[in-house]
Amino acid sequence: RRTIGVRAGIRSVQLAANANGDIALAWFEDRGVRNDRVYIAFRPRGKPFTPPILQATDRVRSVSIAVSPRAALLLAYDARGIVKTRFKPARAPFFRRVETIASEPTFFARLRTAVAGNGRAYVAWAAQLLTEGGDSGEGFYQVAVRPAGASRFRPAQLLERRPANEFVSGLDLVVDESNGATVAWGASTVRAATTDARA
């Protein structure tokens, strides 16, 4: 057992790895206001974890991290209704700047991330506004793609919109050897959508 980081209010600890043994951890520190802090720690194959690296300060509700077969890293987080990402190409020393994905509202997003072998990046999520008074908004299942070599994500594709009286449930995402992806989701009905090799 090793201590990676010590912070008050750690939330949404996420772990990702590739077949080579590169491992990434992500989490956020819930500070209760607009300055929640998103951290990662990375362990290249055969080496120790880095100290926690601050990646963003925002109003955060969840995070997700992915590692490609070549050790590119994709971080995504829900910034109170907006999905934001940071991407680090495999050979780059630092993450690129924060990017906002154009989408439907993403309150309380349950995020999934993946990076294919060619560097193509995917972010998928299920989201629905839930108020303290017990009211709920429409539910959204969405996915966004950042083509290999591109500087930005495309606007998110709406997979399905669900009525406010239905609780939005799970979603998952995987990539395959052709660099395509499959997303599966559902609450009352399970559905799946698959890209071709060009996404």
C-alpha cells in the first residue's frame, strides 16, 4: 500500500491503465464552492507514481481518466453542467489547455473516457439535473469524439434524450483494435451505438 495524495474531501477516484502497465489516477478535491480541484497522478511502466498534479480548478462533480496503448492521457470532468477535458499526447511533456465540449446540459454527469491506439479520444456520459427539492430534468446520453491529430473535440452527439420522470442510469464505453468505439446505456431499455473505423 502506498499513499498517492492526501487532501480533504477527496471524491470520484478513478483509475485507468493500458496493457503495457502505464497507470493513471484522477480525483477531485471537493472544497464546497467554485474552487474544487482536479488532480492526476501518473505511473509510467516500471516507475513510481508522480506526486499529485493539479489539472483544473472549477465547480466539479465527477471526473474520468483514460490511458491509450501508447500512454496518451485523457482527463474529463463535469463542471456543474459542462463537460471539460484536458488531453496529453503520448510524447508531449504536458497536458494541453482545458477544452469545453459543446453539448446538452451535463448536470451530475457519469463520465466515461477512452483513447484509441491512434490517439483518437472519446468521452461519453449520462446526465440529468436532480435538485435538492426532489425535482429532475430531462436525461441525456451523449458522446463526443476528438479525431486523431485534431486540436479539439467535435460537438457531442446526442445518443438519446429521456423524459424527466425517468431516472437516467448507467453508461459505458469501450474502444476496439480498429480505433472505433461502442457506447452502451439505458435505464428501462439497454441500447448500444458503434462507430466505424473513421468515427
